[in-house]
Amino acid sequence: MRDKYEPMVNTLNKYLDEILPNYWYNIVPDLPKPLPPPIDPPENSSRIELLQQILPKEILKQQFTIDRFVKIPDEVKEKYGVLGRPTPLYRAKALERFLDTPATIYFKFEGALPTGSHKVNTAVPQVFYAHTEGVDHVTTETGAGQWGAAVALAAALYGVKATVFMVKASYDQKPGRRALMEFYGAEVVASPSKLTKIGVEIVERNPRHPGSLGIAISEAIEYALENGYRYVMGSVLDVVLMHQSVIGLETMKQLELIGEEPDVLVACVGGGSNFGGFVYPFIGLKSSKKMEFVAAASAEVPKFSKGWYKYDYPDTAGLLPLLKMITLGKDFVPPPIYSGGLRYHGLAPSLSILIAEGIVKWVEYKESDILEAARIFAKTQGIVPAPESAHAIKAVIDIALQAKKNSEKKVIVFNLSGHGLLDIENYRSMMLRYQKQ
């Protein structure tokens, strides 16, 4: 019986080996302008030097590399395979029929990964490098809980302890995500907390503070410094976007195998990790076909429409170096919105350049827009998307309907960066709220 199926198994293994890349792609040398370097504030001690006490050494090295390709360690590639990479590329035929559009729609489904999102693509290498350097405890922050769950899983895979500072609004709204992190063995702390100086200061000023990613980052870094741990970050840093490039590199191979070339690529944007990972290989490793790149964000965190392109701190306490990025300001406190992963005040420096240069277009949607888009996708394709990913779906629907209006046979590809099975209560609360209006 085994011999009967061996050719099929060999073909499948060959396909998986061909699709999963051996190298990460780094867009920095292919940007239209040099990336502005991180800088220290004019006062106090050097934040850049402090990075050596915060990040694993290899992560710091990769953050500043100008190499176009960085080899994925064999151990990391093996873990990618264990966790389900390459992820599937699906054609959304039912959505096409529902929209009655001549456009062809594909989506890369990162929600197929164990924690339900793309975040594990960088959590695994970051924790791996920390582990190989003898670190036995990592800290991080999380908004929606996707990144925290990914770190909790990666830490479990390498026998490393993890402490996750979870934005309080999400801590209260998403007990399922919190439980998942704890199930993997992580300690989850509502941020702002009483475990750090910055947390205590904020709680004393406002005991009911909903928290923010900027505050949670500050707490995670302070806690790591105080205890000799290492900090791992889920977005914004160029090294994170580089690790996420496995998404786009796989998608390029999968499209090539079926003979398709995209006209439009779409992904949602919080700090920029899933968008950069999905789109950057298509931007930097140029094809002969002209493509459009669309970043979909939340109108409740309007960094595209109301942000400034300037040097700002990635964290509220100013423990990290200043980065030049599109930002609403480090003290921006977002409303406790449905899509916690999009609450971050800033944008990855590399993506900020691409937005400023007009290479990447953007759209912002309000809650009611993405609720309807999520329900359409669930009712047609059967997948409940994460609220963050629903922003990308809304953009895809708009583009597909415009293609219908113009009778254009466009190929639209988007990144469904997470599933929403643990977001059902959020969707339910949204539905109830709009039923009352």
C-alpha cells in the first residue's frame, strides 16, 4: 500500500520543497531612497547602544543588514514545515460570483498556521536566535493577541519562557486569545500593569487606561532589561518584515505554477509586517508587469490620512531609538477598536518610504465597512477572517466592483493574514451595536 502512494508523496514533498524559500528577502537595498537610520534623542543615554541589551544579537545584525537575501537557518525552515508552510493560495471563486465581477481573486491564507496568523513567521526565528544565544526567557507585547500567541508557541517549541504584555482593551475583549497564550505556557499580563515603572505611572494617572501597543512595548522592554531577558518585536522593524517575506516569496512561486500574474496586491496594515512580507518581494524583485499595491488600514487609527512622516519613538516610554516613519505620535491612544492588531501609532520605516513615494496606495475603513466585508467573505468562502484581514477584504471588494464597472479582467491577490475564530465575540458585539442603531 505504501509503495502505491509513494510517487504521490514524493511529488507532494517536491512541491513543498520548491515553494518554501531558502532565503528571506530584504527590501532595504531596493528602496527608491536610502532608509533613514535610527537616531538617538539629543538627551539621555544612547538608545542604539541599549539595543544590544534588548534584542538577540543575530536579530540586531539582521536589522541593519543591507544584504538582499538572508539564508533561513535549516532549523527554522524545518519548524516552518512543521507548522504548515507553505500556506495555501486559494482562488475565491464564490466571492467572484457573489460580486459578479470579471476580476479573478486569489488569497494567501496565513490563517492556516497553528495560531491563526502570519505572526509565527518571525516569532520562530526570533526565539530561535535568542535560544541559540543561551537566553531562557523572552518578553513581548501584543494587541489583538495574534503576535503574543505566536511568541508563546515559538517559546514552547524551544523550551523558552515567555512573558506577554497584552493591551488591556484586548486582554478584556479577547479571553480566548489570552487563554491560547497561557495554554502554550506563556505568562500574560494586562498592560498597563504594575510590573514596570512606566506601567505604574500610567495606571496612577488613569486607573482605567485601555492601554496601547506603544505602552505594551515599553513595558516589555523595561521588564526584559530589569531581568536580563531578551525582547522580541512583532512588527515595524525591518528584520520582522524580512522574516515575513516567506509569504510573498511563496505566493510568487504559487502564482507562477498556475500561470498567473497579479495586477493588484492587497493587505491590511497595522505596523506593516504582513503587508511588507506579502508585497515586498513583488515590489523589489520586479516583473515586467505593472502592479498596483494597496495598503488597507483602520479609520479609527488614521495614520495614513492624519499621520506625519517624521522621527518618532516606536514605544511610548522612548526606550527604543527614534525611527523615521509615518506616525500619529508615540502618545497616541487608540480607541479600543475591534481590530487590535491595527492599533499601532506608527508604520514600518521602509513602508513609510514607499507610501511617501506613492509606490504603495492606501485606504482607510471604519468599523461598519469591515463588518459587512467580513460577513460577505464568511458567507461566500466559508472562512471567518480576522477583523484586521477584513480591511483587506473590503479593499478587494471595492477593487473588484470597480473592475466590474470598467469591464476589466484584473487579477487581484490579497493576504488573508489571520482567521477570526477567536474574534467571534468581537463580531457579535459589533452586530448587536449596529442592530440597535
